[in-house]
Amino acid sequence: MKRRTAKRTAPMKIFICVVVYVVIGMLTPWEMAPVRAQTFGGGDPVHRERTKQYIAELRSMDLDALAKNLLNGKHYDYPGHMTSMTPRLDVFDTVLTNRGVDAFLAKLEALPAPERQKRCKAYFDMLFKEYEETIFRVIRRYEDPKAPKNDKSLKTNMEAMVASIYCTSRLCTFKDVYDEFKKIKDFARKTSERIDKTPADDFSKRLLKRYLEPDSRCQLALLADTFLKDPKTPENRKKKVEALLADCFVVNGEVTAWDCEVGAFDFIHVHEGVPVDRSRGVRKVTLFNWGPPGGVNRQGDAKYQEKIINELYSVVVPQ
């Protein structure tokens, strides 16, 4: 498959550090950030101090605390990509903006290889249980108005699970990634049937179902890409996946380190043009958009996306 990739201008070679999110008629945060001299100084001191405090908090956390921190929703909403100036990002993009995710991954990487896989599975199971219980609490309120209220965020639960799968994709086998997605997908199918039977109005039902599984772009980024990069994947199966992704626009990006001075999504970079600090290292990531540029616009075609995702699962199922 000939992948369509972003054509970068000279200034953008420095600053494209997470993802180019394609929104028709809108500029992304990366495109809006003005270019300044190569210095990490400057920028709003309030946002700088907030970042320093978060880095200090992450540095003090052990692995269990970092896992629980994934359920702290405020770190996905900050910094500036959620302002009125910029488009809302999808789940995987939003997950990558949280420095705590990279800190969690870095701590997992320091473990012996056998321990990594064991911990990844344990933390995913913990976060899945939290997500499952939150969903049930919300549904139960529709079934019985006297049931206890839900005080957890469905959005944050989903982001935490995606963060966990992202770490699994970096440290474990493709089968581990597939098993985690499949567990979510099987749960979502059964729970969707239960939602249909509740007395909730149609809008509430649609909203609930939106949080039952990661969005399609996230599944492409973590399931399809992990499958394609797995050295054990047969070439004939790789070609089938590449054919499914023929209409996708592929972006090869980078994620900045959790303890860097200025991250790719920091307010002072996005809105004030302070250059990104890459001195602490970066991680390569691949993201898939449903088009354009250069391809068919499938961004709003939910049926097409569902068809491709279903076919993807049938192709990549471990054998």
C-alpha cells in the first residue's frame, strides 16, 4: 500500500511532535503556533509553573500511583488544545497529550521484560474494571432512578484504558494488544444491547454508546499499526490490512518525553510559539486519518469506518 503522508514545510519539521489532526477548514494547534528563536525560555509563567508542578508530581509517583493517575481527567484536558481556537482531538490524540502516560510507560520500560507483560495486563484489567463499573452505574440510573449516582467520567475511563493499551503496544506482543481491544469490543456489543432496552431517550442512548469503545482512529493507530509492525506477521496478511487502509491518510509523528521542559501540546508552544524541547528524547507514533489530504474524505462516514474496523478485526485475529 502506498501510504499518503503529510508534506512538511521546513519550519514544521521541528514542530510536528505528536500528530497533524486533519479538520476541514480549520488549522491545527501545530500550524497556528508561530515560529520563534530556538530557546525554551519565555511563555506564560502560569502555564510554565503548572507544567513544572505536574512533572514534579509524576517524578514522585511509583508505578501503581502512575497507573491510578491515568484516571485523573484534568491531565487530558490541559493544556491548550481544548480552547475555542482549536479542534477537539480524538481519544488517542488526547491520550498522547498527557505527560503522565509517557511517565507510566517509562516506568514500565524499566522493568525486566517478563514483568512488563505481567504488569501491563494487570493494569489494563484494573482500568477495564473501573470502566465497566462506571458504565453499569450510568445505565443503572436509567433503569432505576433511585440507584446510586455515578460520579466518574466515562470519557476519562476510556482515555485511561487507551493509555494502557498504548503501553501494551509498546512493550508486549500484538496478541496482547488484540486481546485488550477484543475484551472492550465484546463488552461494548453486549452492553449496547442492554442500553437499547433502557427507557433512556435516543440522544442519551447514542451518547452512552459513544463511550463504549475507543474511536475508529484509535483502533487503527494501535491495532492496525501494531499488526503491521509485528515481525511475525505474514506478508499476505499485512497486504490485506494495507488494502483496508488504502483511503487513510497516514501521519508519522513524535511524542515528547514526560519530563521535557516544553512539550508538543503545552500551551506555551501551541499558542505562544515556544519551541518544543526534544532533548529528553521522543517516541515515534503512527496515526491514521480517514482523509484528506490526497484521498477520499471518510471522516464523517460512520458506516464506512465501522465496516473497515470490522474487517480489520477479522484479518488480524491471532492464528
